[in-house]
Amino acid sequence: MSAKIYRPAKTAMQSGKAKTHLWVLEFDQEKPKTIDSLTGYTGSSEMKQQVRLNFESCELAKAYAERHGIAYRVIEPKEATRKNVSYTDNFRFNRMQPWTH
């Protein structure tokens, strides 16, 4: 039984950072998923795939995994590096890029 510990990224469908401060422990898939021949749906008999445990910090998630004998790997979050740009910069007189429509 192994698991991954990570902090989820902000989804593309929201502008806020809701649910991105918690750390998540998810179990890895042990058996391959099967395709139902009648309906074509993909399914699995693993119940651990449905379990997601949330923790306030990475250390708490690691401690839980060690206490219960779960092998884990930590995936560090990537910090966003976005350049803050003002709308008025589009109309500056000393703009470096030409204004084209």
C-alpha cells in the first residue's frame, strides 16, 4: 500500500485559491482498472482509490502515513510566478511592443 502526499493546485475554473492550503493524502492504484463489457464503463474493486485524507500541513500527513505503515512520496507544490501587469500599461506612450490590432 503506497500513497502520495501533495497540495492541490488552483483549478482553472476558479479565480480564488480555495482548498489549496490543505495537504492531501491519496492512495495509489494497486490493481488495473477494468472495462465493463456491457456498458463500457471503467471500474475498479479498490475502495482505497475513493479515500482522500486532508491535513493542515505536510508534516501531519507524513506522521499519519508513518504511524499507519503507509509508504508515501511527497509531491512539492509549484509556486506560481506570474508577473503583475496593469491594464493601463497597454496604453503607455513608451511601450516596447508595437500596438497592433
